[in-house]
Amino acid sequence: MNIEDDVNRFEADLDHALNQVRDCVAWLRSAPTDDLRFLVAERLPALGSAAVPELQRILDDSTSSRGLRYLAAWVAVEVGDRGDSVSVLCSEVEAGAEWSLPAANILAKHRILEGARVVAEALDRVDPRSDLEVMGYATALRDLGGKLPESVRQRIVAESSPWIARAVATDFPAD
């Protein structure tokens, strides 16, 4: 038994595995539709933190679409990254675009407290009659332990569906 040969084989196996990880993340980048990217992103957390450097490349690439950046950030957070991926998710919530509510939910799921402020601001922007958005952001804010400004609370309680108003009033009692 030659230890040096064993170590060399191990290093070659490791290099091969890292190349496989790069190839898997490349699938995320090259998928022709957002639906396919989403399906790929759902499976990438199985790669663990080994995927983070490749995901970071997507986050750093100014030509990456918002959707691709969101998906890369989501996967990175799922495997434990708390760097640029958190900033990307917070930016998505601030943007109020397509990935805003899912980004808020990811921040809440992982108890990333830096997200509480942007989620509260998003809740202030939403139409109180938009049940999905109000409940989504309110639930995320509650899970983050954030504070709902009283003026926003009052507006939601007054203008939202009765069941939404009750839920928000329960989760965020008046001061």
C-alpha cells in the first residue's frame, strides 16, 4: 500500500467531483427557460457548500438576469452561505419585482434577520387588497421577528380582507 498513490487518487477524485459540481451549476446558468432553471435550482442544494464558489460567480456576473441571480442566491442560502447571497435576496425584496416575495420567504425560512427591514418596507408598499402579497410579507416579517410600523398595520387592518386583517392584527398587536 502506497500512501502517496492513495492521496494522489483521492486528489484526482476530488478534482473530478469539483468539476462535476461546476457542470451542475453550469446547467443552472445555461437552462433555456426560467422554469427549467427553477427545477435545476431545486436540486442543487444536494451539492452542498461545494456549489457556493460557482454560485458566487453567477452573483458576481453583471450579465446574469435578476431571475438567475435570485436562484443562485436561493441555492447558496440553502447550503449555508450568508454572504452576497443575502444581499441579492434583500435587493430582490426591495425591488418589488417577480422574485420579491419568494426572496422574502427564503430570508424568513432561514431566519436571516437582516431581511426584516426590507420585508417591512415591502409590506408598506403592497396593496392591502392583495391577499397573497400581504400574507406572504406579513408571515415573513413575523417569522423574522420584525416590527410592523403601526401606520402599515392600521392600513392593512382597515383595507384588507377580514381574514387577512385578523391575522395581521393577531401577529402584530397594536402598541
